[in-house]
Amino acid sequence: MAVGTQGAVKLLTPDEVRGVGIEVVLANAYHLMLRPGAQVVEALGGLARFSGWDGPTTTDSGGFQIFSQPELVRVSEEGVRFTSHIDGARVFLSPERAVEVQGAIGADLVMCLDECLPYPVERSRAAESLERTLRWAARCREAHARAGRAQALFGIVQGATYRDLREEAAERLVEIGFDGYAIGGLSVGEGPAVLREVLDWTAPRLPEGRLRYLMGAGTPEDLLAAIGLGVDLFDCVLPTRNGRSATAFTRFGRLRLRNARHARDDSPVEEGCDCPCCKRFSRGYLRHLFLAGEGTAGALLSLHNLRFYARLMHEARRAICGSRFASFCREFLAGLASGGSAGE
Amino acid sequence: MAVGTQGAVKLLTPDEVRGVGIEVVLANAYHLMLRPGAQVVEALGGLARFSGWDGPTTTDSGGFQIFSQPELVRVSEEGVRFTSHIDGARVFLSPERAVEVQGAIGADLVMCLDECLPYPVERSRAAESLERTLRWAARCREAHARAGRAQALFGIVQGATYRDLREEAAERLVEIGFDGYAIGGLSVGEGPAVLREVLDWTAPRLPEGRLRYLMGAGTPEDLLAAIGLGVDLFDCVLPTRNGRSATAFTRFGRLRLRNARHARDDSPVEEGCDCPCCKRFSRGYLRHLFLAGEGTAGALLSLHNLRFYARLMHEARRAICGSRFASFCREFLAGLASGGSAGE
């Protein structure tokens, strides 16, 4: 999934995003409820029509965004009270309200309201928070059933970096029963080793026939590891954020386009890439545009990076279908580490 | 022509610009010589290949940009010494050097180095400056002939707002003989009435069989007036600059997309427009993106505005060929003034 937090993938149009092989766009209910308001999105046809995306859409409930500003937040059993980052308004979000808001926004796939914790966090706090998140999950499930909308609802596995909490979270969410399962509370500074450990505990406890979605991750290496552990779905700001800040993902590792050695380099960002950026533009041109502060550069490199991620996912799927995922990973990781002719 | 000062139309890709019917892109030799350097553009294949534009390209010599920072400039007969706005380096540009730089950058159409004056300016200063600009034009013509590059070179008519100076400038440039003629020193605050007056003095003195190019103008009303006075070619930042700042040009007048009345408006920016913005997105969505600071909004509205300008030019050409330009203008201007269902 490409990240379109406020209803647009930054600097890009839906046609461009679709053109590089992205199938799903993720928006954020927290952002959209504050601006322009869920009712406005609904009045303008719901998220897909509103944002011109003619494929599946998803919204995150906003738990992650709300709890990333802890000084603005007060949690109670009922829900979470927070201050809008836009105008300072006091806002209340309960599990029921999160389902209602996401119902109005109208994505195909919506998420439970969860409490997201920082890393690291003590066990007692993680355990207490997890219990609340699980009670909220049950309330979301109920509100969603009552609303009767044609939206898939995913539960979110929390439990910080504690094995028993993660295992319990997975099992109790499966008991409640969701259309699919997200793994949350990661990519918050725990590092790749801990990320993998948590996935290793969690993913096997989620039903095979349901989608597993790792929220907010990650690097190409993280994605390959997660796919190997059974994760199906990802969202990550890295391809677009790095694209805007002049860092390219390539098969041969990362490339910093502002580097002086690209000044007269006529080669594409990634040899053999079929994206609109690599088909037409040189590293030298992109470097110039980045140094000149031209937004076109961020748009072009976002397209390349999204294409890189989309290709990674498509190739991983083909490798799995061909029973050669392990060798695919080895080769891909060797390429990333090679530096090759392109990396740095 | 769309303006791509630093080698890119702001926020857009060449495919997008081409897609709305723009045929020529104008870059600025002053900007490109300072960054990335004319030799870099040349090494990367010249302006068209460098910037991925597969149609005709133009560069302005940079006179306008240099003289718009008068405190950084010292003019002599030899040329102009100025301070780079990027790194404070001292740079010297002579007519010969302007031709050489534009030769390396490699656009299809290049411009003479001219001195641009502010508005208003006393007659004596305008007359003295014009004499120098005419001597520089002759030197550019000579340097261009010596270089033997397959580039068209245009002379630039100056003379501020003095009829006899403008007339003399036109006549003496025609004596020197150029591939086409630009009318410069306008759109600097003189207002539409003076602009028309200057065109009225100047354009008839330029040969019919050569392109006439009005530099840096203007509003849709200015373009129609100039076309009526025999101008063929325009460049203007208004469609893209206004696009980025949320102002749309439409057949029914201008539209400010940040206006609260568009919040739940499901209609396109301009009913009946065939641009990628109007085909898919509502005013309500664009308003949201502008308020949320999403660059996608500026890209989409730039596309609409470029399409509006391209359509204006195409329709004017058809009207001229059909000997109905006067009635076309009347109707078009009535639409712009109507406010209609769309204007404000």
C-alpha cells in the first residue's frame, strides 16, 4: 500500500501511483476526521471517489498518530481525548466513534482503535494497555457489526516487545474474530532484530486464511523478513519520504542523489528499472532538481521508490508461488548489500 | 510555452505537461548557467534530453532575471557583472557569453542578452539603455553566426514605454535581422493598458513572416489582446504559480480554491474541461489538499491552468483561421467577466 495520509500520496496523482503498480492506498482517519472532516469526505463520495483512487482503499484508525503526541493525550476506558494538532480543538475518539468515522470516510478496509506505546516500555504498562486495546477491539467489532457497512475490519495486535503479551494479543483477537489482522506498535525504534522477533511470535498465531498486515514497516530488508514470516500487506512512508529527500532505493542499495558524484552522471537511478523516472531522467538531472529545490524531483523519485517497493512485492509473490522464496531473498539481499555499480 | 525556469515545470513531469497540450518549454539560461552549469547540461545531452522534453525548447538569456536584482548588478558596454543569488559568486555575462552559454545548454530557440529596465523609468535612461541593448543585439547576432549552431536566435525589442524608442528598437532589430522577435521589458507593473499600447506601436513593425514573442505575459485578457495585435508566442508563470497558490483560471473567471464555499462542492474546477484535474477531482477535494499543504494540489491545479492556457491558444488559432477572431474574443472575454456558475 502507498501512504496517502491526508487523501493524496504526496506530490503524486492517482494515475501516477497506479502506473507504478501500487494497488492500495492508505489514508489516516485521524487526519481526515480533523480536516476536512469525515462528513465532508462522505459527502464528496467517500474516500475512493474523493481522492480519485479507483482501487481498494484503507484507513488507519489514527491510534498511532494520536499516541505519537503523548503530551496532547488523555486515555480512559471510554476512549482517548486529545488536542487537534491543527487548531488545538479538544477531540474525543472512542472505539465506537473510530468505527463510525471510518464508516463515513468509507475505505474498503478499516482498523480498530488501538493504543500505541513508545519503545521501550515497561511490562506492566504494556500489559495494562494491551488489556484496554483488546477491550476496545471487542467494542470496535461490535460497533462494526451493528453498522452493517461493507467494510473489512482488522484487529491490531499490540503487546510491545513482550512475547507472552504478543501471543496473548494474537490469540484473543482471533477469538473475537476479524476479517484480517494487523501487527501494530512496531517501527517505533525497536530495530530490525526486535521487529523480526515480534513477528516470529505473532504471525504464526494468526489464521492462515486471513490477511496479515504489518503496520508502518519498513525497509526492503524488513519487508523480505516479514514476508518470510507470513506477512501479506504493508504500508510505509519510506518510499515517498525518502523520494522527497533525494534518497533512492535500488536493487544495488540506496543512492543519495544529492551526492556530487552524480553531477554529470547520465545513467538512470536504477539500471533496468521500468519506472517513469528511470526511463527518462538521469541522476545528473535529478541531482540538479533536488539542489534547485524543484518539487518535480521529489515526485519523480517517489515514483521510482514506489515502483521499487511494488516490484519487490510482486517478485516476492512470484517467488513464493514458484517455491523459491528463500533463494529469491538471498539474491535480493545480496544485491542490496553489493553496492554494485549503483549503490553507495 | 510553459515556464520551466530551472529545467522543470514546477511540480510536474514532462508527460503531464505534454498531456495538457503544451508544445514548448522555456528554461532560463541565467539559472542554468549558475546551477548546474551550462557545461553540465551539455554533458547530459542538452536541455531537451536533460529535462526529458521531447518537443521544442527555449532559453531566455537571463537579462530579465539579472536586472531584477539591480543592487547586485553593474552594467558596462562590455556586458553585465552580477552576483550569483545562489552562492554570491561574481559572474560576468557579455552578449557573446550569453550566446555561448545558451549554445551549450542547447535549446532550439535562444534569446539575445538585453538590459531590462524597471517601470517607470525616465526617457533618457531608457534611450541610453536601448542603445546598449541594440549594440548587444548586433554582437549576439555576430557571435551566433560565428558559432554556427542550429539554434534560432531572437532579438528583443526594448524601449520602455516610449513610442519612438519602441519603434526605433523594432526597426533597428529588423535591420540586424533575426529569426524572430521578442517584445521584452513588459509585465513589470505597467498595467494592461500600457502593455497594449506598447504592443500596438511595436508588433506592426516586426516582419509578418517571423514569430513575435511577448515575454512574460500575461493574463488571459492580455493574451487575447496581444494575439489580436499579432503576437504568436507567450511564456508566463501565471498558470503554474497561480496553480500552486490555489487560484484556478476558468472560462467563467478565476476561482480561489481555498474559499470555504468549495468545502463540499463536488463539481470540477471548470465544467467541461478535459484536463486530468477536472476529469477526476472535485473542488472540495482540491480545497482540502490545499488547506492540508499537499503538493499534489498544486500539481493538479497547475495542470488545469496550463490546459486552460493551451486551450485558449488553440482556440484563438482556430478562430483566426476561421476569420472569426473578433467574435471569439468577445465571447471569451464575456465568459471571463461573467462569473457564471463557476467564477468568483
